[in-house]
Amino acid sequence: MNAVTSSATVPRSPAPPPAGPRTGPVPRGGGPARVSRRKRARTGWFFASPALLTIAAVTVFPVLFSVVLSFADVRLEYGGFRLLSLTGDHYAAVLSSPEWRHALLFTFGFTAVTVLLELVLGTAAALVLERLGAARGWVLAVLLLPWALINVVAAQLWGYLFNGTYGGLTWLFEQILGHQPDILGQPASAMGAMVVVDVWKTTPFVAIVVLAGLMLIPGDVYEAAEIDGAGAWTTFWKVTLPQLRPIMAIAVLFRILQAFGIFDLPFVLTQGGPGTATESLAILGYKTLFQNLDIGRGAAVATTSAVIVIGCCLLFLRVFRTQADEGGRA
């Protein structure tokens, strides 16, 4: 009894207060977690700084220097060149030049035709690949062969096929038409040949991108469409195509950037000819800068080309975003 009484009279420590919102002062600096995040960020910037400096040296600086040259009055000297003064005459001369307008129209037309054909053919190839079973890997490997070739090598191979003397395609057309055509010697056929080569070379890229998008579409969507009685064509337009729009937008954006700056294909196949029929903006800038040694005007051609392609890409992204927002609200 005494033991019980003595144990009951032992004072107890007060219970801790209930947990609630912290009302005390917050430590300056955000606490250990914030300090740790800042330390990791500094470490990340430190390790990324060599790559950032390399990008600035090989990309940012040449672009800025090209813009400066496009506004400069450049004089060639024995030891190099010298910038005399700033002027806007180069842009006035370029924008009023019929050669620049022709190159711009050709580049726009080539970009529009090739990107559209590659999107259609690449989507069709991706739909076929999705339905293949064990043979998908082999077919995909064969499909990637054109894309794996270097552009100059592919253009040279097609140049042999289009050759007016011993080309295989020239011989084939001679057997069909009864006469030997000069494919690369006529403006219309030269443009068509360039479109064929670019579509052959780049359609696999679009097919791979679209195939990746198809693999990400959940099967429940197709099951719901089948339950609703939708046919194959309706399922493609109402289910598959809306799901593929974001990935197709990425493919189109990459292809616009590549096609608008096309240089190696027409340079190897036709040198921009016959005449100036297949002269792109990139070839025009090359001829102006390196053949005519007109540094300021050549830099102006390159700068205007970059501004135009950036504007086209931004416009495309804005239109795509508007359509995506309308589809989401619907």
C-alpha cells in the first residue's frame, strides 16, 4: 500500500503541446533543405559550365558575329578583313534582289512539299509498323537505312542514278518514254528529283517519331471506340489522329528547321542549277559569301533566313497550340 501511494505521488512531466501550425520565426536562409538545394544547383552549374562555354563558343558567338557582319561595311585585306562602319545597305540590297526572292520561293516550296509528303508517308509507314509482329524489328532496321546515310553520300548515290549518261533511272525512263531525259538538266525535273531524294531520306525519321506516339496511345481508347461501333477510318480520324497531334507537331517542327536550311542536297546534286532553279537560301548565302566574297551581303542572307525560319516555327507552334486548346475545350 505504501509502495502504491509513493509511486502515485511521483510528479509527472507535462505532456507535449499538440502539433499545429508553426508560429515561430522562420530561420533566415530557408533552412537546411533550401541550403542543400542551392548547393546542388551550384554544383550542377559548375559541371555544366564546360558544355555551356563550348555551346557559346561554337553557336552563340558565330550567330552574333554574323549579325554584326550583316550590318557592317566589310573591307577585305591581305591579312583578313576589317569592319569600317555600320550600315543597313546589305539588307536593302538583299531584300530587293530577284535572286533572293527566287531562292526564298524555292526554299518555301521545297519545305512545304517535302514536309507534307514525309508526314503523310511517315504516318502510313508507322501505322503499318505498329501492326507488324515479330517482323517489326527487321522492317524497322531496313527503313532506317536511308536515314542513317550521311546526306552527302545519299545525294551522291542519287546523283549516279540521275546521271544523264550512265544513270540507272535515266536508262529506265528511256525504256519507258523512248528517249533519254536529262533529269538534272531541266528545272522541273531537277526540283522533282530533289523532292524525291529528300522524301526518301527523311521519311523514316517521321515514321519513327509517329510510331513512338502510336505506342503511347492506351488500348482502352480503341476498346471504347470499338464498343461505340466506330469503324477503322472513324477510329483513325477521331481517336488516333488527335492523340498523335503533339508528336506529329514535334516531327513537323524538326523537319521545317531541316528543310528550310537545305544545303548539301542541292549542292551535291545540281549546284543550285540548272541556272538558279534549285538554289536555296543556304546556297545563295554560300555563293554570296565564299564565291563572290561579299561578306556583309552573305551574312545578311544568312540572318534573314534565320529570322524567317524562326518566325515560321513560332507561327506553327501558335497555330498548333490554338488547335490543341480548342480540342481540349471540346
